[in-house]
Amino acid sequence: TGETKYDEFIEKNEAFLYVFRGGIEVSNNGIDPRVVKAGECLILSGGKSFQFRFSEDNIALLLKSTTPHDC
């Protein structure tokens, strides 16, 4: 499906994702934490960009991982 639950995402990408009041608090190895809304494109300090959505149980799902130019 191309979707990854946030716990698998953490393990594979060494980033930390937390569901936070309708958004995802993202920290790239503890650097530059922020809250990301579903569908928002985020560029981590490593240069990769990520887009998220939320499942019905408010679990963060990774929609896609692209280069920053694809945002």
C-alpha cells in the first residue's frame, strides 16, 4: 500500500513521530521538533521530505517519502 505506521517509520528512518492533537510532532534525531498536520509536506534536516495522513484511530501513516523538490 506504500503506507508505513509511525513505529516502523521511526525504526527505518531514525526519526521520532508522535501523534499530537491532530498533528504529528516530528523530531529528526532530536533536532528541529515541530507539529505536522495530516497531508503537510515536511522536509527533515536530512533532506528527505515526508507527507502524512491519519487513519481513523489517529495513527500516523507515512504517505510518501520524496526528495524536497517533490513537495
